[in-house]
Amino acid sequence: MSEERKGPRWGRWVAIALLGAAGWGIIRSGGHLQDQPSAASPSSAGATVGSSPATPGSGAKPTKAPSGRYDPADYADPVRRFAAEAGVNPQLVMAILYNEAYKPHDPDLERAWQRSKPDASFGIANMHRAAFDDTKPGRPFASRQWEELPDDRDLAIQAAAWHLHDLAAQLPAHPTAPLTRDELLALGYNAGAGNMLAFARGVKVGSQAQSYLDRLHDNWEKSGTAVK
């Protein structure tokens, strides 16, 4: 699900940030959001400070876009709640959030990046449009839109948890690979269901997938601590 963290890719993020210094006022004014599909993209410009937050999955739009410092551990409560709802390991969901925390998760910056790279992922779980649209039918967030993910971090976590649920349903009962079920699900989240099933059959994990798996191992202990 993530876009790999290589030097040139970070360079593009820096370039976007520098370009934004010249025209950020335009983006902040709301004109940037008006270029998005009007029926799907919530605008933080219309947020009501102090109003009650929307209930995830209710179909209501969030009242305020997130900004500032981001630490996945701050979202332990929704991780536990939505992991239980989807029947997946909360430590796995949290570890994936840590894996996907490599890029800035400011809503305006995410949309600026998506304008130059239309197939980019959205939200703190870095979910692509196709994965979100495949996951949401019949779920509590079925009426929500992929474009809302940068503005609603609870929705991003809920969608990621249910996507892991759907990946788990595709795994064989007894994979032949020397990988745990959670490791396979993380690889499926990163590389897609087809690759996950190949890895489950014993196909060697490639270098990019192995890098994702290594980061998962690095983040595993603190993820478990966060969701206790």
C-alpha cells in the first residue's frame, strides 16, 4: 500500500513543500479543494471548531481536518476499536500505521501530492482508491469516499482494518511459507493480495517487500505497547 521510501521520492516531497511556499496561500484558501469532485471531497474550510466529531462510518463528514504532529500511538483507541470490529490483530493495524508514517500526513499536502501523482495513496494508512472502493461495500463506512481519508483519520484506520480482514479471508488455512499470518497480511497490505498469496505458497519475498517486512519487525514491539 505504501510508496517506497527512496531518496528521489523524498526529493519530490521536498520539492512540493518548496513549491507550496510560493502558492500555499491559494491551497489554504480552499481553491485547491474546490478542484476535487464536489460530491466526495470534504473541505476543512467549512469545519466548525468546537462541534462534535462525526461518528466514523456514519456517513457524516468530519468537522475538522487533522494537522500538526502525527504519532500513530495517539490513535491507539480507534485502532483497538476498529481492529475488534474487523476481527484483526490491533498490533498489526498499529504496526502498519507506523510503517506508513514515513510521509507527511497533512491533508493539503496529500492532495497537492495527489494532483501531481493521481495514483497516490491517501490517509494515514496510505490506502489507494481501488483498495478502499473494494473494501467498503457492506461495511459501516459504505457511504464514505476515498477522498475523505486525509481529513478523517478514524475512517482511514477503519478502512485499513477491514482491508486486512478481507486479505485474511483469502489466505489458505495452512500457508507453506515460513511467515506468520500477520507477516503475510502486512505483505498483502503493501504488495497486494496476489503477491501475498504467492508469498504464502513459498515464493521468495523480493527486496522491496522485505524492506516493508523489516520495518514491520522494527515497529512491532512499540505497536504492541501502544495498543495494550
